[in-house]
Amino acid sequence: MRTKAAIALPDIQRKQAIAAVQQYFADNMDEPIGDLKAGLLLDFVLSELGPSIYNKAIADARLFFEERTSDLGAICYHDEFPTSRKKA
């Protein structure tokens, strides 16, 4: 199995995520959090919790796909030569 790096966010999403962490701290904690600490917390969450969240999302997507395609053969099947069979 290949090893993948921690989940990386594009710069704009990273800035938005850091702002969200800072807003959470402003709303729920006793003191504000700066850019550096919010970024470090985000990095921790992405590296430690990100893989579990990713794996669950992939499992959910796979189940969704399998449920939709499980009866694909029956849904897409058409009788061949239906008129010829009626005459025979």
C-alpha cells in the first residue's frame, strides 16, 4: 500500500480554514488565536484526523456507487431478437 502525504489544502482554502479556526476560538474560547497557532492546529487536524475523515468519505462514496450499480446488468439488459422468439 502506498503512503500518501497528509491532506493539503490549496492556499485560498487554507486561509479560509485558518480564519474558521480563529472564528471558532473567538466564539468559544477565552482568548483569540493567531494565524500561526491556528495554522498549526489546522495542520494537526489534517494530519491526524484527515485520513479517518477521508477514508469514511471514500467508503460512503463506494457504498453509494455499489448500491447504484448492483443491479446494472438487469437494468441495462434488453431481450435480444424479441420478435423472432415470439414466432418460434
